[in-house]
Amino acid sequence: MEKSKRTLKSLVIVASVGALFTIAPAKAEDATATAAYKDIQATLGTVPDMFKTLPDVAVAGAWAEIKGVQLNPNTALNGKTKELMGLAVASQIPCQYCIYFHTLAAKANGASDEEIKEAIAMAAIVRHWSTILNGSQVDLATFKKQTDDLFAAVKAKSQ
């Protein structure tokens, strides 16, 4: 009987803690929309309307993601590569807003017209073969084995 009282007491404590979290959600320090808008303004010189379409609770997180990866010069990928990737993905989604933005951002990061065309062509090639492989229901294990064999042969040939 004593064990069931302890179990019941534990359940009540857990339920109380859970209820507390629903009443008072955790907030990151200085993660307010106002603070994020000030930082966006300071960083970009303006606050694009795209941020204003978000609910206030999402602004700081969205800005942190963009600032931490896309605008961060200290990541593994340089700005040009990131923007060419963004353009390639945007071309496949397709998103006219993203295509416009990432084309200009790629150029601002030093991408040539030829690099922009090549990024879009690569996106098209990947989409084409994804359609063929998935639509044909090619066996994934067989595909992986053939791919591993192909790269092993290329590596052996280059040595």
C-alpha cells in the first residue's frame, strides 16, 4: 500500500510540474520580437516585411536561424555556396520570392551568371533523377551498392 501512495504522489508532482510549464512557458533571455526587430534593423538597415508576417513568438527564432547560418561568415560553407544552394532549392520548390532573393544574394556574394545557371541546372538534374528513381521504385539497397562500387572504381582508377 505504501508503494502505491509514493507512486500516486510522484504522479501528482509530475502532473503539477507539467501544468506549471503550460501556464508559464520557458522564455529565452532577450528573445522578444522587439529585440529581434532592433537587431534586424541594425544588421540589414531595414526590417523586411517577411519578418512581420510571423507571430511575435517566432520572430527571434527565425532571425537567429538566418543570422546564425545564412549570414554567418564563419560557417563551413561560404556565402556564395549557401546562396547558390538556396537558389537551387528555391528553383525546385518553386518559390518566386526565394528565387529572386537568392539570385541577388548569390550575385552579391560573387556568383557569376554561369555559376547561377549551373546551380539551377544541377537542381534540375537532381530532380529529374529523383523522379526517375522514385517513380521506377528502384531498390535502394541495390542503388547504394552500385553507387559504392562506382566510387570505389573511380578512386582505384585515380590512384
